[in-house]
Amino acid sequence: MVPCLGFPPSVAAAPQPCLAPLEWEGRTVEYDHGTGRNTLAAVSYDAQNQRIRVLEQKTGHTPCKKFFEYIYLFKSGVLFQIEEITKQCAKIALTEAWDPYDIPLNSTYEDQYFIGGPGDMIEVQEWSDRKPARKNEAWVGVYTLKDCYPVQETYTKNSSVTTSTRFFDLQVGISDPGVFDPPSTCQSALTEKMTSDC
Amino acid sequence: MVPCLGFPPSVAAAPQPCLAPLEWEGRTVEYDHGTGRNTLAAVSYDAQNQRIRVLEQKTGHTPCKKFFEYIYLFKSGVLFQIEEITKQCAKIALTEAWDPYDIPLNSTYEDQYFIGGPGDMIEVQEWSDRKPARKNEAWVGVYTLKDCYPVQETYTKNSSVTTSTRFFDLQVGISDPGVFDPPSTCQSALTEKMTSDC
């Protein structure tokens, strides 16, 4: 079977990580293995300015009634959390480092395969941060081969998966850069994270 | 953005489950949330005759040294387990019912989305066995929209995911039906399942 994509599969030398898009909008589902909960969100991703906006979305079968918008500004070290209905806002120090949705240059090539089948498929590569001296990987990323779109990212701690995030409906670019500006309610913001009701 | 696929998205009435291919060969990765282990396998799937052959594959970072082949013959209610190197064979009664890789007709439509992005994507639908009277689903299946190839199946028990299986490199049809015939070592088979060493 000859794939319909215009390049020869697995012919080249050692695969090199592709360069993931620096700006996109799309949807994500994060599965938290600890709580067993799926979180669906609309995401705007801006790697140039190290900022991410996450708008939680209601699904048909969630017990939660509160939904939040999150604006992560890694360059300023600040996270804004905005409750969807009241617009109540919390401004929280961001302690995590910026971790882009991409394949770091020193990553380990794991696998290449098609999702789907003939006539209805995409080719993806799987990369991890596994090192020969270390038994297990802490991160596995699946990216499309042609345009390097993120498909899935999995994080592991002590051999147990902690979160898996799947990416959907990606569009390159940011249609409205205003989504990264916190609303006016954030001028007098709470200083502690608001808790979910579910 | 106009998708490159030749059909209008989300225009029709209530979506109907597509008919998944009845015969295919491909690869699967099953993630067991209980043990935290990924099992990679080459799979031959024959729904007409209700039989599945699973050939476990070594990955770069598994602690296991033993690998097994499994031949599930649901019509006969028999599972053969064959150790890859010694060909030692166990013949075990199959207690589970045949559960095909498809979307049952009474399934609940959950979502439709693209994996990947413009120029490098497939469109998939998500279905589950969720019912209005029941809070949680026990099965979620993701299938490609055009040719109904399985992409991912997730099983849940008491609100916790038990296994997630992802499907790769699918080819329609069975190139060698002989893979469903147990080897001669199965004529004098063990009657208990052999345990893994990992």
C-alpha cells in the first residue's frame, strides 16, 4: 500500500523532531488519572509570548456547575482565573516554568505510525524524554508528521500516568489576541485560587 | 477554512454510527490504568468469524522478557496463549462475550472533531454507551468519520478508566488467515494461563 502523503515513510536517517506551530487555537481534553476526570477546553496558544488561554467547556456528563477561564502569562509569572458567569477573578503567582507544546530537540524518537487507515489517516511520530540511563519517561508527545500539530501529550510520575491531553480542531494563528487580556474584574482580584464545585 | 475532505461537516440530522471494517490488521497500544503498563501488539481482527489474534511486541522500555501470542476464538469459546520463544501453549476457556471493535447501533453520539490541523488531519466521531438515566459511561469509542476505522477505545468502571486502547497502521482485510490457527504445540496444551514475568 502506497500512502497518499507525498513523502517516503521511514527512509531517512535518525528522525529529527519537527517544529510545532508557535500559535494556534483549538480544543483539548485533559484526562486526570488521579481524579478520573476529563476536562474539555478551548485553548489559545501563543508560544512567542509564552501565554496560554484556557476556556473550560461544559460536557454532557459533567457534575460541575462552575466553569473557569484561565490566562497563563508565563513571562510575567502570573495566572488569572476567571469564573465564567460572575467574572470573579483571582490573580495567582505562576510557579511552573514555561513548557511549550513542542518536541524538545534532545527528545528520544519512539515510534511513527498512521492513525486511521488507507484513505482516511494521518501519520504521526511519538517522542519522549526517555534517556538510556533512566528507566522510564516522564513525557510522551505525539505530533503529526507533516505539519507537526500536537495530537497527544502524556505526563508520567513514578511510572504512573498523571495526565493525558488530546488536541483537536487546531487552527494555526490567533484570531483574537484580546483573549490574553484579563477582564476588568481582575484589577481587584482575589489572591487565592477559586475551587471548583465538582 | 474549508477542510480538504469532500463532505460538509455537522450539517446532517442526528448522527448515525458508522459501520466499522469487519476485517483488519493493525497495531494497538493498550494502556492499563491499574498497572500503569502499556502493551504494544500486532492485531488481526476478523469480526465475521469472531476471532482476534494478538501478537505482543517488545518496546524499547519494557521490563518484560516474555512475550505472548493470543488467539481468541469467540465462537468456540477458546483462547490460546502461546509463549513467543518456546511456543509453549495454554488453552483457556473464554468467558467474556464477543465485543467487536465497532459502534453499537444504540450508542450515544458525544462529539465530532479533527485530529491534527489544516492539511494534516482526520475527522473523527466519539461515541459512548452513556444513557440519560445513568450518570457515567462504561465505554467511549473514537472512530474516523470517513471509513470508520477505530482510533481509540476507553473502558471505565465505577467512574475510573480501566483500559485505553489506541489503534494504528490499520489495513483492511486479513493477509494471512493462518494466524488464527494455533500452532502444533497447542495439541497438548496447558490448561492454565501462563503468567508474565513483568
